[in-house]
Amino acid sequence: MLKVWIDQDLCTGDGLCEEIAPDVFFGMDDGLFYVKESAENFGTEKLFDGVANPGGAEGMARFPEGLLEAVIDAAEECPGECIFIETE
């Protein structure tokens, strides 16, 4: 299983991650970016206390294997080096 999370303390808010992999990353009103576990990929939207994502490792989300290359590209292009990919 592939999972990804963003350390918002390191996020620069450039949005390159969302440009590269919009099915995995999204921006919020705070100017930072987060990961999403979408209903399109897993049947249900992952929510935390009614919000899309609390951020950090707590907000880790699964993503489909078909998006691995895009997620790796996003992590490599990220100026804040804040995207972390994990496998189980």
C-alpha cells in the first residue's frame, strides 16, 4: 500500500505538487498544501473531524499505484522538500 503525507511546517505553498498530481494534493485557504484520499480511488473520501485533512503524518493518505510516478515527481520538485512517501 502506498501512502503520502506533507509536513506543513516545511511547505512553501508553491503548489507544484498539485500541478503535478492533482488527484493526490490540494491547497487550502491557509496557503499550504495537503494530501487527499479520494472517493474516486478508494470508494470514500477520507475525512478527519469533518475536514479534509489535519496535515502532517496524521493526515497520511493512500494513493493508487498508478499515481506513484507523479507523486515521486511532486516530491522531487517540491522546493520545501516536505512530501514524504511510505509503503506498507
